[in-house]
Amino acid sequence: MSFPTHRPRRLRTSPAVRRLVRETHLAPSQLVLPAFVREGITEPVDIGSMPGVRQHTLDSLRRAAVEAAEAGVGGIMLFGIPEVRDAIGSGADDPEGILNVAAAALAAEVGDALVVQTDLCLDEFTDHGHCGVLRADGGVDNDATLERYAAMGVAQARAGATLLGLSGMMDGQVAAVREALDTEGFIDTIIMAYSAKYAGAFYGPFREAVDSQLKGDRRTYQLDPGNAREGVREAIADVEEGADIVMVKPAMPYLDVLADVRATVDVPVWAYQVSGEYAMIEAAAGNGWIDRRGAIQESLLGIRRAGADAILTYWAVEAAGWLREAH
């Protein structure tokens, strides 16, 4: 009888051996918690399509941020939901607007322990739900939108945000915001560009979370799901414009793009495990079809293995707890 020369199973014989030779590791500091803060509510509001996720008041947001910091999570990404919206998203750069007030509150509360991050996009603040200013024909005016983004960037930096998440997918957005920040003296404010943000079916629960007013779709500015090379080109362009970090979103349907971007650029690459990814796993687990904890951990490890240096995930605090238990 001939026996195999190579026996890979030797490296799988025990939990201790498997831990020692594991190629990909995940740490709490590599997780970022997305959080929603809503103006005009007195108690947190549960989001029906995202079990366990809420729209926060300022007070409950502070508590959530403290919990995240204590869990060792790396950062918190804020999304604001205003009471009043208009065509140009005026509340987005208002110093008293909900997102800027929340950023200031968290910078004071946990700014030394968490990277306080703010979503830089107009969609939550416009009465039409698009990510930019509209032309008379209803299309998004790219360059007029850049002026709004520049104002938003300065307002968010002034409020105390350490990192700005440019998620609008307008051409030239990184350069416009970087110039505005530098002109106002915010040279240390970090720009994370949503470079490869795809137009697809995985954002549905998020629309509920931010009370989106969108009619139609965003296919004229977000990427076509069939285009991988275009995602890499967008990331390269954003780095050339001054992005400190680039993003691929969603995560699991675009792991190939994530791997290609990671292999191409020399800045940190992040991924966003979006609301639809979260809702699918929660729904399947709620029906007893999959092991919830195992599926969450495997999904995060897969995103990390594909090349993400950090992951935005609604499970950030819970997953961080499991990781700390394991060590």
C-alpha cells in the first residue's frame, strides 16, 4: 500500500494547532459599528427589517458608543435622520443638524477610545432621497453636489469627526472635500471613500433605517453589479485624489472586487457588510435554518480573508465580545 507523502490534516488535529496555523485573523479593533441617530424622538426606535438594530436618540447613541468602546471596537460610523428635509439637504451642513450634533457628542464622549466617523452624503437629508442636488430634468448634478459635499465635510470636521465616509459616488468628490478640509485647516481629518459602491438589492433594510425618501434608483452614480474592473478604477482614482482609505460595498457579493482592490492600492481597504447581508443571516437564523453565531463569524472572516483591513458591520459589538472570549 502506498501512503501519501503530504498529510495536511496534521495541521488540523486540534483546536490549538488550528489556531496556531490560521492564516486569517479577526480582531475587535478591525470592526466598525454603523449607528443611526434620529432627530425628534425621545426613545430608541427598533428597525423592523434589522432585528437588534435601532434608530437612536442622542442619549442612547452615547450609551451604544460607550458599549462599543468597552468591547474594543475600532470605530463608529454615524448616519443622521433629520426631522425636516429639503431639495439640497440643508440639514447636512447645519452645525445644529442631527448628524453634526451627534458627532460632537460622541467626540466628547468616546473620541479617545473610538474613531468617530460620519457619513458624508445627502440622501438622508434630501426630500427626494438622492445623494446629490437635482437638475431641472431630475438627474443628479454632479458638480453642484460637490459644493454641498465640501460644505458637509467642513461642518463634520468642525463638529469633531475624525473620519469622513464619502459615500455619494460623485465624480471628484474626494478631491473636492480634501481641498475644502485643507483650506479650513482640517489637514488631519481622514477621508474614507466609498470607491466601489454597487447599485443593487442589498440596501433595502437600510432604506427603512434612514427613512429614505428615494423614488427610483441610483444606477447613474453607483456601480453596475457586473463591473469588477470599474470598481478597481474607482479606487485608484480616489487614492490619486487623496483618499486615505477606500471602501467596497456591499461586502459578500463583491469579495472578488475587494480582493482586486486590495491587490491594487497601497492604502487601507475597508468593506461594508450592509443591511441586506445582516437581515438575511438574522432571518435564516431566526427560522432555525443556520447557526447564527457560526454564520456571523464565518461571514466576517470571509470578508477579512478577501482583503478587508476593517469591516463595517451591525454585529460589531457582539462579534467583538465573541473574539475577546476566544482569547
